[in-house]
Amino acid sequence: MFFLFFLSIFSIIYCKIDDQQIINIHINEELPLSTILFITTNNITYHLFNSGRNQNSFIYYNTTNGQILLSHSIDREYLCSQHICSCIKCQLIIELIEWQIPYQLLKLILNIEDINDHQPIFSLDNYQLNLMENIPIGFELPLESAYDADLGENSRINYELKNVREGPFELITKLNGGLVLKVIKKIDREEQDFYQYELIAFDHGQPRQQSSTKLSIQINVSIIK
């Protein structure tokens, strides 16, 4: 069964440059295989043209009905990591040639749009932190930020610290995206010498993706000389 990619996120720009026709098509990554990306004109016969500068291997061209179908999965982040396309503007080039004189090249530019298919991730499941009990109020302990492989709003991350209650810490996100744990109350080791929190990272995509890690904070005895 073919999956037809409808016009809701489909835009076409036609132009002719040096006997070639260029068509821009915008599609989401992770489309189902056999999605119909384009249908060529009925009265013109085309063949795939392997110039060495295109990604024709991602599609299948049905010469009987003119349908150009997706034959390989498209993961924008993978294509970026393999340098198949730019990380900022991911495009795949498909080239066909008219099988008649004068020969004219048909170039399809597949603009791959990011979807929110990655969650923010931390490098560790549990961060072990050590603090002295006489640490001053206002001290900021840097924390490692999460990473999201998506693009734009899908990669913008916010954080939430759970189980804070009336503890001596506050989570602060800096303007540059840095993450710190700020001491907002005096720490008394005799009262409590260990704290554990759940740090949650969530992105701004739809649907929202999130993950979490643990912060284990050991309060050590101050050494007075």
C-alpha cells in the first residue's frame, strides 16, 4: 500500500536553469517507506540520472505511472552525522532526465524537515557530587546540561528539579544555556548530610520528549585549620 504525502506540507517551486527544471519539495523526516513524493508528467518519459552528485538511491521511480516513491528511511540526524546533508538545511537531490530530444534534466530537491524524534539525554544516569558544609550561600555548582539531537524548538531544553521541598538548593538555567545548582540556604551537615534529586530535561517539541538523571549530593565535614 502506498502512502501519499499530501499538500499540507508540500511546496513546489519551478524554475529552469541551463536546460534543467528544479522542483523543491518539503517533507518530514521518518516518512513511511513507499510514500509518494512526486508524480512526473504523463506525456514525458523519464529515467533516473546518476550524475554522482545526487541521492537517487533514496527513491524508487515507477516508469509506468510516473510515481517517485521513498525507498529508504530518512533520518535527518543520521544524514547529518554522515555528512550526506547539511545539519542546518538538510536536502537530498534526486535527478531524472527526459528520455527524448532535447534532453532536459529534472532535479527534485527534497528539503527534509525536522520532527521531534529525539529526547534530551544526559551522559550519566547518576551524578555524584560532593560539597563542604561551610559552603557560602550563593555558591553555584555547575551541572552538565542534557543534549538533544533535534533542531530548533525541538532541541530547546528546559529543566525541572524534583524532590527539592525545603532543601538548600535551587536549580538555575543561565542565559547561555548553562545549568547550575545554587546554594540558597545554610547547609548543616548534622541536620542532613545527603541529598538526592531527580533532574528532568524536556524539550519544546510536539509531542514533548523528556528524560531524567539523579543528582546525589554528599555533604562533607569542613576542615578548619
